[in-house]
Amino acid sequence: MSHDLTLRGMVDALTVSGVLRSPAIRAALLAVDRARFVPDAGADAYRDAPIVLRRGADGLAISTISQPTMVVQMLEQLSLQPGHRVLEVGTASGYNAALLAHLVGDDGYVVTIEIDRALAETAAARLSGVANLRVIAGDGRGGYPEDAPYDRIIITAGAAEVPDAWTVQLVDEGRLVVPITGRHRSGRCITYDKVEGALIERSSTPCGFVPLR
Ligand code: SAH
């Protein structure tokens, strides 16, 4: 199996490592070319690494396109079905949003929210051809009540805790995947299901993320 720096090589490597299991996610990864979301990266677009999009005054990354392994792990945790309505917090490049839109299909809907207005505008332009997807510039800590409720909510920046808004905006039996991270940006990516109005933790895996702001 080839592990060269091509889209196919990236997908094969994710399969061999064991993180990529579902055929639908494999199809989405092959249909949505990661290189389109990091136009300056060249073949590095297909490495299993995050790529920094913005740095803060302290030099630390405040926006990245996430590592493919992390993207796939979270999509596997999210357990998306065609027709689902999904909220993503942290659009950045728009790559994960495009994968979400592919996975929920024409009967589904994705809204993704990004606090950095310039990033939101770039992503919106890049994704303008995707009919079942909307990009909003704003603060996702309050969710996006305008389009709630959601079958799935995915947070792609590290949170210190889960704000009530995210729970409220999930349907009952809905699922939330969120990295809960500490001061050093590492933590656990937690899968919660909403059961009778409350979040029940189902599973978690180690992860690192830029923080929510
Ligand atoms: N899903 C992205 C990666 C997200 S990186 C991709 O596929 O490329 C995390 C992003 O969350 C950063 O772009 C950051 O600006 C954004 N972010 C941080 N705090 C936020 C907030 N309160 N609301 C919305 N977006 C936020």
C-alpha cells in the first residue's frame, strides 16, 4: 500500500493505522481534497499533520487545519448519518465542514461558525458551491440557535467545559463531540450523547487542540 504524499496515500495511511474504519468517511476523504483547503501547502497537504493558518501575538497557533488522524477520529466518534443537521464550531480552513456536508448528503445540513472573520470569509468563498452548508462569522460558544436543534455538534477547538447552549441545541438522543483541553492544549476528545436532557459520556480519546477564544 502506498504512503506517498497523495490524497490516496493519505487515506491509505489512515486506514493502515486503524483510525479510519467507516466506508462513508473513507469516501468523503477521497471526495474532498484536503489540498484545496491549504492552497500554499503543496504536497504537505497530504501529511498526517496539522498546518498552522494563524498565530497569536505569543507565536502560538490560534488556527490550524487539524491533523487528518484527529479529523477522522472525531468523525468516527460523531457517527453521522445522511440527513443529519450538524453544527461545527471552529471552521478554520473549512475542510472538516466540507467532509461533514459530504457525509450528511443533500438531505442533511451543516452550519459552521468561526470567530475569525477573515478565516470565515475565506472558507465561505471556498465552500460557496456546497448547497447544504453555511459558514457563519461569530462566537460559537453560544452555539448557533438560529438553526437549532442539531442531531450532531462537533467542536474543533479546545473547550474548558461544555456551555449549556450546546446541550440545549442538541436533539434528544443527539451527540456532541468536544475536545476538553487544559492550559497546555492537550486533553481528551469526549463523545457525549444527550439522554433525557442531560449529557452522558460515551467514550474519550486523547487529543490536542488550539483553544476556543
Ligand atoms: N475544523 C477546522 C480546524 C479548526 S481550528 C478545519 O477543518 O480546518 C480551530 C478554529 O476555531 C480556529 O480557526 C479558531 O479561530 C476557531 N475558534 C476559536 N474560538 C472560537 C469561538 N469561540 N467560536 C468560533 N470559532 C472559534
